[in-house]
Amino acid sequence: MKPAEGNDIHGVTMRARVRALGIVGAAALALAAAPARAASSTGTLSVGAGETYVLSVTTRLTALSIAEGGTLAVPDGYSLTMTVGGVETGSVLTATLATSTTIAPGAYQGDIVLTVAEQNTATFANVTFPLRQALYVGADGVVAARSALSAVTGGRVTDADARAVRIVSTGEAFDGLYVADGGTYTLRQSRIAFTGNGRCDFIGDGTAVVGTGPGTTLVLDGVTIANKGVVRGGIVAADGCALVVKNSRIRCLNGVLPSDYVPAGGANMLVVPWRLGISGNVRATNLLGTNTTATYISSTVESETWGAFSVDSTSNSQATAVNCRIANLGEEGYGTFADGNVVERILGCEIDAGTYATIIGASNGTVYYGDSTQEAVASLNSGLGMGLSDAELAALPVRGTSATSRGFGVLWHGAGTLHIDGSTVLDTRYTTFLDKAVRATITVDGSQGARITSGNGVVLQVMETDNPGSINGVYTEPTDDPVRDDSFDVTRLHDADTTASFTSISLQGDFYNARRSGQNMTLTFNGSTVEGVLSASVSRHAVDSISSAEYTELGHVTNTVRPVVNNGVLVTLTGGSAWTVTGTSYLSVLALDADSTVTAPAGSTVTMTVDDEPTALTPGQTYTGAITLTVQ
């Protein structure tokens, strides 16, 4: 590079700086040891093809040009962020799955600030990411040395809070607000808008707001987040952070994947795994790590596809939404995801889901659908530190949860528990409860008006998993008949069995257990009515094999009722319950209390055999064996 003589930035000519680049080792160490410091000089800078220009201090310019093959760099241990007119821009990942960014070649003009900041690193899946952010907050407040403050415009910023600020990014892998190290911070009445791809939403690289670490407390009140980009998430709460979001709106739309990206897992997961039966490349929110709490109140959380309200890879954590709208704006995706040992509460919310209202992942997650009663919210306010005043609690409307899915209701991708009560309404186009070969525990209390409607007439489907287990895997439908396992008792409850209990509710639809080996389905109806088929079955997809190209076929099966093999169906009717049998049903246990009945639809009759022997259906009796109910 041959800059003009006398073009001076902070007292050092560009030519002198370029010469300094020729000194190997000692000069680099000296630059790396020097702290970044603010600079107010104004000038121009050109970086030629094949040249590297190292900035050691934050620099202000009116014009910057970088030729193809030219590089603007900073010392090791530092990050470089450029804003033009207060907008973070120009930063691109050095390769599709690289973790670092560079300023893209081009000509930039205006109020240019090149911030040289101390690196903020985070590690996930043995990959270390150097993060950049507009505002870094630690235990003592704002850490200017780690912040690109020129990206924070308008409003007011203090060590305790920021109000009415705006953060805009059109670059890649840049964060807005990052709170860590036990810091406490509140963001009020502010707007964050990011366009361009992020890098890893498991640690928030490219996310609008991140709170992480034990003792970290982060509150958002009246904040709008509007992002568009691959893994350009809205909010991440991780590793012990306590997050509260009030009166806010988070909307994240899909971006454009790099043309050479090959779907992968772990730190390189830029798209949702297709084995969930959905597509997409951004989640609106994510809760991660151990002892993390995330509470959303009177807010809107929207993703285009993939996921809106996500909990992933967590332990001993709590996710709560009160009086919120949780939605997929596109045709696919999930409303909420509960992965790991988490308690997820959905109280007084509206869920509008593309494919699943909720997915329950691994490690025994528990999900509640219910009403936002004053008692429930007051208890959570105390237990979770929501920070609602008495006036805010009194003003919060009491609402029921309404969950609508253009696909399925709740998918059990891993073992877990679902509780539904209050005035909850769950309305799905396809099967309400979809259990893929794991323990599902379901309790539904309709005493306060809870209702379930299944568009395809199947309330509960227990089936073999159709997850091929790998990105390039293929699920192949079994064609042979299951072989009886004489060691498995189909007449009693096992720890790994699926159980569903319904109280004071009227149900229409079928319940099928299509497992081939070692899982019973236990159904209990208390003071309820159910009209449908309750039976062991064989299930089949419309296609014989499913790869990534046929991902939308996952979970969609038809059933043919068959006698029990290793898939017991245990039915108990109590409290005056009534089962109207609409078709042949195969059970292994049928227990009736004295006030409960089994009947056929009007104009038909139902008969029963037990181990091929005709047997009268008598209230107050329990029948065990190969039970067949037939409607004539």
C-alpha cells in the first residue's frame, strides 16, 4: 500500500504504520498487549490488494476503502467492529463455518467508527467463538473496553440500564446487548434490528440480546427485536442467568444459508434437524445451560419457522410465558420446545404453531398449559423473581391458554410430562398427542373447561420412532410382524410406559398403541366421556422410507387395529365415566368402577371377548387378558 504522505491518524502516518507491519513478533506482541483506547481523529484510509493494515486503537474516519485481497486487522486478543452512521456493518464471517469475522472489501463513507475492543470469547461443543457486541455489561456495569459503543444510538446508557436506545446491524455475527459475569441490567423502550447471518445460537453469536452466567440478571421492558438471518436469534438466556421480558416483541425471520453449507450438528448447527419434521434456520428465543430462568410476560414471540420459544440442552431450569403470543409465521415450526430437565409453564398464552404446539425433548421435561390466575402469577412472581409490582400483578388479565397447531399438538421426542388444566383449548389439524417410542405422561383436567380437538380424529398415537438418527439417515418402515416378548407383561404399568389421565372432560377421537416392543399405553378416564377406538394397532406411513427429502411425512401414520403383542392397552374408567366404542378395539386390561359404562353408538351394540371367551361387560369389574371389543 502507498498512502499519501501526511495522511495522519492519531499522530502516526499510514506509511509509518505499514512499515511497522514488517517487524515480526515483537511488534505484534506489543500491539496485543496495548489496551484499546478511544480515538476522535477524522481521516481516510485505503487498504490495497494483498495488504494487511493493523489497527491498535479505535479509529474514526470519513472514508474507508478495502480492495479485494486487502485486510483490516487487529492484534490478537481483540475484535474489530465497524459502524457507519451508527449502524454495525461490513463484518462477514471469514468462511461459512469460521468463527471470526473480517471487514468486507468495499468503499465506505460517512461517520465511520472502527472499534478495537477486547475479545469476549464463549465456548460450545469444543469450539471457541470470539463474540462482538454493541454493549457489554459485567458485574460493575458497562465494560467499555469490550463494547462497540458507536453501535448504540439515541437514548441513555448507564451502568444500570439503557433506555430508548437503538442498535442496528447489517453485518454478520454481531450481538446487541451482552450481560455476563453476574451483572444486573435493564433494557427499556428500545429497538434492536439485525439483518444478516449469525453464527451459533447455542452461545448467542449473532443474537440481539444475551444474558449468561450465574448471578446475571437481565430485564427487558418494552423492547422490540426484529431480526432476519440464519441463527440471528432474538434472545438467549444461558448458564444460570435470570431473564425477565415484559411488554416486548421479538420477531425473527429466516435468512439465506451459505451456498456451501452442509447441515451439521453441535456448534455448526445452522438449521433445525430435519428429523423433527420441520425446517428453518432461526429460533426467536433460546434458554440454555444449568439453573437458567427465562420469564416472558405480556410479550409476543414469533419465528418464521423452526422455533419461537425454545429450551435446549438445559438442566434444572425454568421457562415461563404469561399472557404471551407465541407463534410461527410460516407453515412449519414449533411454538415451544422443552429439552432437558426443565419446567416450562405456558399460562394464559396464545400459541399459533406451524407443525407442533410443543415438542418435549430429552431428560424428563415438564410442560404446563393453564390459566394466568392471580394466584399462579403471584406465586411465580415470588419464586422466579419476576419483579412485578402489586399494581402490575393486579392489572394483569386472567386468561386461558389457547394452542392452535396447523399440524400436531404435542410431540414427545424424548420422555417427559404434560399437564393441561384451567380453560386451556388445544386445537390441532392432526394428532393431538404424538408419542414416538418414549415415556409420555399426560394429565388433562377439564373441570374448568379445558378442551381438546383433534382434526384427524386421533387423540393419542404411540408409535415407533421414525427418526433415522443421523443427518444422512433414512427411516425404513418395518414390514415383518412383531415377535412377542414373553418376558414383557402387557397387563401392568412399567416405568417406561405411556400414561394418560383425563378428568371431567368430553373427548372424541381414537387412542392407538402401535409400538412393536415393550411399551404399554395406560389410559384413565375419571368423570369423563370418550367416544372412539382405544386399541393396540399397527401403524404405517404413506411412504416406505423417509429421508431428508420426505421430512414432512414424519409422524403421519395410519393405523390398523390388531391384537396386543408387546403393546398393551390398559383402560380404566372411574367416577361415572362412559366409553362409547366406535370400532373394534384390542386391550389387555379393562377396569370399570360401579358407576362407569362401556356402550356402542345409538343403534349398535358392543360385545366383548376375553381370551376368545364371550364375556359380559359388567360395571365394577376388571378384565385382564386378550380383550376384544366389537361393535355390531
